[in-house]
Amino acid sequence: NKIGFIFDLDGVIVDTAKYHYLAWKKLANELGFDFTDEQNELFKGVSRKRCLEILLDIGKVKATQEQFDAWMVEKNEDYLRYIENMDASEILPDVTKVLKYLKSKEVPIALGSASKNAKPILEKVGLLPYFDAIVDGNSVTKAKPDPEVFLIAARKLGVRAKDCVVFEDAVAGIEAANNAEMTSIGIGDARVLSGADYNFKDFTEIDLSFFENLMNTK
Ligand code: G6P
Ligand code: MG
């Protein structure tokens, strides 16, 4: 069968978690409380709206709908300022090597991200041409762990869900891949991502023969 590869963006292709963190921390501080690195873990793979709900819970801040909407805009404007000068140097180790390899094998590649900023980020770091399909926060109605984002990606690639392989750094993302009955690959801490079919700290740990073997089993 034809195999397809689906990549999450934040934490898999680029380390934007630190910029999301700075923007959320700035907002928290303005609202009079702190936001730690550890709490930021809860935000990985989680939509912007849900992140703000969690943040306000942490700070025990009550908001009117108007304030809520204004803070969503403010956080994103700050985030966009932080990522303004992002370039290829921020691509995580060996990601380009893996994308090049998969291209050379002519396997279709999709992005499956919760971020509404996914496309401009891929453009900034110069990786957009590698992707045959982009499914991001603008195209989904249900957030990870719902499988929607990955199922749309599979359909766009013309690959059966069962024959897709997903790279994810978030627990909700691994669950989404598993819910889609795809092969899930955790990138990051194996103890955190224990639900994944395979675990790697980062792409430097993956031998190209691993992809070869996956292709042969589909
Ligand atoms: C990714 C990140 C989350 C972020 C979400 C929405 O999933 O891991 O931390 O909240 O995208 O990003 P956005 O760029 O739309 O605010
Ligand atoms: Mg991620």
C-alpha cells in the first residue's frame, strides 16, 4: 500500500513552544500571576482558545467574552512578534534530512498541526515546498486528541489512515494519531509519550533504515 507521513509542527519541526511560552507568560504577568515552564507543557498541541481557558484557570481570572477575545488577539500578536525573525536555523536537528529522504522516496508528506500560524512558519523556515498537504488550525473543527486533523491529512494525501505514520511531541497528538489508527511516533520524552508505537528523543536518533522498514510493512 501507499504510505503517507504526517508531521506535527510545533515541537517536531521547529521549537516554537518557547515563543508560545513567552507570549503566554507576558499575558499572565500582565494579569498579575506567573506562568511556569512546567505549566507550559500542558499547552503543547492544545488550541489557542483552550490554552487561554487553562491560563485563566491557573491565574483564577474571570473574563468577560470581550476580554477573552481581546487576550486571544494580544497573545497572538505577541507570538507573531516573537516568530517574526525565525529562519531555517530554527529547524530541529535532522528534520530537513528526513524530509529530503522521504521526498527522494516519493512518499507523500502532510502537516497536521493545531496552529493557525503553521503555513507562515513553514514559509519562514523554507520547508513549505516539502509538503503535499497542509492541515492546520484553520481547517479543523475538533482539536487533538480528536483524530480529525490527521484524517483530513490522510484524505488529502490519498492514503488510507492505517497506512499513515504520524510524528508528534504532544500527548494529545499521539492520542489523536492512535484514534485515527495510524502508526504513532513520539518525538521527545518516552515516559511522557508512552502511548506512542515508537519513541525517539529527536530525529537524530532515527536511522533512515527505520523508514525503509516502515515502508515495507505497509
Ligand atoms: C500547537 C502548539 C500549541 C498552540 C497551538 C495553536 O499545537 O503546540 O501550543 O497553542 O498550536 O497555535 P496558534 O499558532 O494557532 O496559536
Ligand atoms: Mg506539537
